[in-house]
Amino acid sequence: MKKLLIAILSVLIICVVGSAAVFAARHNSGNIQPTTIAEIQKNSYDDQRVLIEGQFTKHVYDDIFTFQDNNGTEMNVEVDDDCWFNLELNVPVQILAEVDKDWHGMDLDVKGIKKL
């Protein structure tokens, strides 16, 4: 009985530690260098994590906003309510986003926003 309990606890610990490592890997922007929208449009791949500095300039509709990088290039991005945190337009921010490429083009799905 004691061996069974130890085996179950071991599996549970491995699952918890493994899922924490996966979460940290997916949400860590520490090794991503800031880039530009033009560079993303030219050299990115699907599901790539990107970091961009700039500002939101317009609320298009629902959760779609226009984002302008520091070079002046604009792109529509998707921002969920849980990322917005009462931000305002035309305020310098850094966004962590995921590139979404499919048959109709490319979009950016914002995963995090930090005021600068």
C-alpha cells in the first residue's frame, strides 16, 4: 500500500512540475528581442512569439485594435479583455504577441501588454 501511494504521489508531482515548466516556456518573453511590424510581416512563421514596442492608435471593433510600432508601421491586432487592463490609446506599450498565419493572411494575437 505504501509503495502504491508513493507511486501515485510521484506521478502527480511529475505532472504538476511538467505543466508548470510548459506554462513558463509559453509565457516567457525574456529571451525575445523587440522587433518591428515590417520585420514580422517579412520573416515570421506561424505561432512565433514576437515582442513589439509602440502604441494602440485605434479601436476597430470588438477585440481588434490598430497597433503602430515605433517605426510608424500599423497592423490590426487582436487583444482579449484579460490583456487590456484599462489601457488607453496612444500610450507607449510593449506587446507580446503570437503570429497567426493562415490562408487569408497574418494576424497578431496579443498575449501580454506592458506600459513603457
